[in-house]
Amino acid sequence: MTEFLIWLVAALGAVGGVVLGRAWGRVEGKRQGKREAECDAMEETIGKVERGRDAVRDGRAGGDDTAQRLRRNDGRW
């Protein structure tokens, strides 16, 4: 009888370990996914800022004075 209880406890421990391992893996996967999404969003934001700065630099270096640039952009509004 004690041998049966030992096997039963060992089997329950093995099943519990598998269940705990899967749950832990799922939580870690979600956490990793959130980190990757945050990193991707930050890289996208940095790219947008750089493109905006390039656009401003190119727009101001077009050779026009401020008044001419204002007249040209007035129709776009």
C-alpha cells in the first residue's frame, strides 16, 4: 500500500510540474510579447521623429524665404 502511495505522489508531482511549467511558460511568453511590442513601438516612434526632422530640414533648406514658404503652404491648409 505504501508503494502505491509513493507512486501516486510521484505521478501527481510530475503532472503538477508539467502544469506549472506550461503556466509559467505562457506568462513568460506574454511578458516577452509585451516587451517586444513596446520595443517595436519605440523604434517606430524614433523613426517618425527622424522622418519629421528630415522633412523640416528639407523644407527649410529649399531656398525659399519664410514669406514665400508661408504663401506656398497657405493653400495646403
